[in-house]
Amino acid sequence: MGASTSGTLSSHQAPLGKVYAALLLQVTISAGTYLAGKRAMSELPPVTVVLWRFLLSATVFCLLIAFTPGPKLPPRSEWRRVLLLGLLAGPINQMLFFYGLAHSTASHAALLYALTPLGVYLLSLARGHERPSSRAMLGIFTALTGVVVLLLGRGLASAGGSLLGDLLILAAVTAWVGYTTEGKPFAATYGPVRATSWSMVAAALLLVPVMPFALEPARTFAASAPALGSIAYLAILTSVVAYLIWYYALSKVPASRVAIFSNLQPAATALAAWLVLGEPLHWELAVGGVLVIAGVRLTQGAHVERASPVTVEEDARVPPASSRARSV
């Protein structure tokens, strides 16, 4: 049992295939987030899109918790951490991201979010959650190089964004790094369903004071079907499904190995733009994609140890969660 909770992750090689398969689905969903966000904001203000996204997703999470056996509310001792995670995920990360995206391009936003693995790895080292690994760092920088090739292959002009937009997105990335790093031990303790649900409901509650001024239901319901569908995509697929997968992966493997998958999003976004918008594919997709995949493989194969043993299981009153932790 000690090898399964504290040593290297090599003993989990077979079960981790499920984790990585889930992360690939998360990457696919997240790639569409840039397109959906741009489409929704073509008719509605960024703050309105964010409010509806969290209002809908929080409703789904409340229903999920209501019908899931086990505690419905986090322990009182964890309320501060839940509010912190909600603040990072909602008002800070998403507000900054959508306002930045409104002033920049989807490709440039993806490039800046490619800094996530490096930030998570460095913060995890500083917090003592992981131990240094030269191979992991090499993998992160290789993947980041692939992202740069992918997005800048056709010149700086095609990936350029305004300075204001870039700074806002960079601040959003910083918040996401904190959410990922601080959320890992929380997800490992309470399981991905509760960790995600509690933090996302907290994010929605923190946004309640803004809703009377920016929710704009009449304007929202008058929007086109594609715009409303984009909001539904952001609320259900991105905020619920993708976030659940993110915390599920965080409960199983080191944060840096989870975050490195964000470097696959630019390639996935380019493919989505090709399929949905008819944008052409160029050489940089192939070259950048190979570098990104190589970086992911390097990081996943690195000898990364947890700094302290963590047992991934939920409250003892929830047998399905504990058995799931043993089988995955």
C-alpha cells in the first residue's frame, strides 16, 4: 500500500491510462472554450457570459451533490479554502480571462495559458508538493516550445493581441496556477466531485452581488441560438465536465503532470478552428504538435515523487468513492 500512495508513480502505470484518457477529453473540451467564448461575446458582454456560465454550472453541481451519497457541505474547517478556490476559479480567473479574450485573440490566449505547467510546477516545488525533476522541466519547456512554434509559425501578427488583453490573460493564468496547485490536496482529500462542486458553487456565490447589474436576462434570451449554445457549452462542458476531469486527474497524479496537458490545447484549438471555422492547417501545426506531444511524454515519464504521502479517498461514509480510489 505504501508504494501506491507515497513512492514514485511507476507502480500506477496501467491505471494512469484512464487518467490520461480523461485528460485528453478535457483538452478537447477546453479547446472549444476559446471558440465558444468568442462566439458568446460577439453578442453579449464578457461579464454577462461569465455570470450565466457560473449560474448554470452551479445549479448542475448542486444537483450533483444532492444526489451523491455523502456530505453535502464541506467541513467548517475547510470553508476558507473552498472560498479561496472559488475566488480563484470564478471572479478572478474567468473575469480576467474573458475580458482579456475580448481584447486579444484566441490563439494568443492559448499561448499564454501554455505557461500554466511551468507555473504549477514551480509553485508545487515552492509549496513542497513535488520534488525537483530535470526531466519534467525539460518536458515542460519542450512542450512550450511546440506551442510557440504552433502559434507564431505564421508570424507575430497572426498571434498578436493587445497589451491590455495579454496582461489580463496572464493574470488569469496566474489565478489558474493557484487554483490547480491549491486544489490538488483538496481534491485528494475529498474526491474530485465534491472538490469541484464546492469550489464552483462558491465561485457562483461570490458572483451573486454582480448579478443584478450585469446578468441582463432580457438581452441574453434575445441572443441568437449559437450564442446561447456557446454559453451552454461553457457552463456544462467546460465548467462541469472539464473541471471534474481536472480535479479527478489532480487527485491521482502530481499537479505538474496534469497541467502539462494544457499545452495540447493550442493544437486542439487549431483543429477545432479548422473543423468549425474552415481555417487552413499549416506546417506549424505538425511541427508544434510533435514538440508538444514529446514534451508531454517527457513530463509523464519523469521520476516525479510526491513530497508527502497522500491517500486519495473521500469520507469514510462514502464507500463508492473509496473503492474508486483503489481501482483507478
